[in-house]
Amino acid sequence: MNAQTPNLSSLAGSKVVITGGAGFIGSTLARRLAAVEGVQVVLYDNLHRDAVTDSDLLQRPNIRLVRGDVLDKSALMGAMSGADVIVHMASIAGVDTVMQLPVQTMMVSMQGTMHVLDIAHSMMKAGHKIHRVVDFSTSEVFGRYAFRVTEGDATALGAVGEARWTYAVSKLATEHLAWNYFKQYELPTSSIRPFNIYGPRQVGTGAIHHFIRRALEGRTLTVHNDGSQIRSWCFIDDIIDGIGLVLTRDEAVGQSFNIGNPRSTVTIHQLAHDIVRLAGSSSSVEHVEWNHPDVELRVPDIQKARQLLGFAPQIDLEDGLARTIAWYREDIARAEGGAR
């Protein structure tokens, strides 16, 4: 099946609420949606990870930021009022943060998702037509070893007591919640499992963000253990296409989808060296001991998304890294210029 471009014009006139919308993926999605005639986008976020404040995004008349927490059901209800589309991305992310805040991680994922689904269901019962509720899950539900995993493959729950896996466990629970709201109440839900997203404007502590910043600043890149961990990397534009297809294709309702790029698969060691090369950097790569559970292999099977949605990633790793490095180079230059 040939790659399909999402027909976002079908969302014209809609109100779209994105929880966690000030983050990397949410703000990029907002940028794409804001170009659609009549679409109003509400970003609901506590600004823990903020990709919008220093951007031009909030200058657009059809994008509004509501600062709030998904654990605050009353505030969330106000932001979601009248929404036609809800994309629920809010969560505590980043391995280090999750390990430090395991209780909050599970509360935000599970209670926050329950709030979103319950509010959407109440709106639907009151006669408001909900077009789509998209729950953002994670590829970590597949555990430490995941090679060409499909949506129907068994998920792997980490050992109790290892905080590293609380994020995955809670996200798997949100998928069950979303599906059960569809099954029991006919709420039009879908779930997305993103696989290692990267690109311009990324905020946080991801490997590519870390490597590019350090390479452009001439600092040492640090790789956990021997760097043999394998990941498939998906460029931001491709996952935004995937989200757009989930929002606009009827086949997405009641389904979960792997969204990633299995062609862009590489070890973390090789990724670090590729970034140094593409950045024209003199940085060295240092291996450091990291005595915590890690994902050793993560490669998706995306046939379901291909067949039902027409999803096909377009940007391979070398091209995506080059685009991302160019953006970070300009961003660093802007910051240095502003500091003078």
C-alpha cells in the first residue's frame, strides 16, 4: 500500500485539545493542525517540558495555551469543553524522572487518562459528538527485548520493585482503559505506541537531543555501558503524519498502532558516532557504566498501520539526523546571539 497523506481538511472547524501539548510532539502536532481552516487548538500542559514559550506558536490566533495538570479534573474539564478531538499525551517522561518519581508517574498516566476518558464520555452522553480520543502509549510496553513486535504480540511487564518499568506498566493500563471505553461506551478511542521519536525542537533528555547538543558544543558524548542497545528512530514529521491518519481514518477507531520507522535501526554506539560525523564535530564518545534495567532491543512491526491507515515513514535516519542537527545549530546560534 502506498503511503497516505492525512486529509486534515476533514477536521476543519474542529476544536482539538492536546494534553501535554506544550511538549515536543504535541507542539509539533499543533503547528500542523493550526494550518487547517477553522481549527482551534488548545494546549493543556503544566509546562514541565516546554517547547512553546520561546517559540512563535502561541502567536497564532487559533492556538491557545491553558496551563493545568491532568490530575486537576475540574481544570481539565474546562479546557476540554466543546472539544471534537482529544489527543492525550500528558505524562511524566524520561527514564531518570520516572525512576525518581514512580508514584507520580503512575498517577499522571492512569488517573490523568481516566479523567480524560471520563470527561469525554460525559460530553458524549450529554449529546456532544466526539470525533476521536487518542491515547498516547509507549513502545516500552514490549519490555527489554522487542524485535518486529506487532500490536497483537504479548506485552512484557517489568519486575515489581524496578521503578524503570512503572511508566510502561501504567501506559499499558491506559491502553486497556481507552479500549474498554470504546467497547463499553462506544467512545471513539485509538491508542498510539510511538517508537523513539526525534527531530527539531525536541525538549528533554533523549539520546539524540543529548548527542547533538554535545557534538555541536564540542563536548564528550556519553553512552550507557557498551552502547550495543538497538533502537529504531522515527523522525517527528513521520509520527505527525501517523497521528493525522489516526485522527482522520475511521479504521483507527478501537485500535492500537505502532508508529515508528524500522528502517532507521541502529545501535546507540553507532548513533553517537554518526551524529559526531554528520555534525562535523571533534567530540569524543565515552562509555559509562549504568547499572539500571534498560531496553536492549526495540524494533517495531508497522504492518497494521500500513494496512489500515496507509502509514509509511518517509524520512530515514541519515536525512532526519542532518535536518535535526541543522536546526540545533541554528538554535544554538540564536541563543548565543541573544546573549550578547
